[in-house]
Amino acid sequence: MNIAEILKRLPSGTKLYSALHGREVELVKVEEGESKLIYIKDNSTSKLLDSFYEDGSYRKGGECMLFLSKDEREWQN
């Protein structure tokens, strides 16, 4: 699923959950173009933390590691 298409409609600062980091993070932006990287930042420091691919994976071909919350891990259009 292309969660970048869902996230690009949400404002910067939207709270998300990163299973990779095991904590709540904030959406920074979704990069337009071919790659459509999803950028997140740390809530407490406001520093850029990481980027994920358009399907929420940290590595190409990996599983989704970015969710709406710790308990809500289903993406729907």
C-alpha cells in the first residue's frame, strides 16, 4: 500500500508511530516525485529523525514500520 498518498494530505506535525524507533514521531513531509520519501521527526527534540519509503518500509522490500498509532496499524484509503 502506498501510505505516502495518504500522508501527503495530512499536515506537518501529524502524530505517527514508528515501530522501528518504538515511539511516537511527527510527520515532517512527504517528498513529491518518483521516490515519495516520508520524513519524520522526533517529538521531543524536533530534529529530523528518519525517512521511510512510500509503503512505510525503512528498507526497500521491507515491511511497513510507520503507523497512525501504536495500536492502530491498519492503513485504509
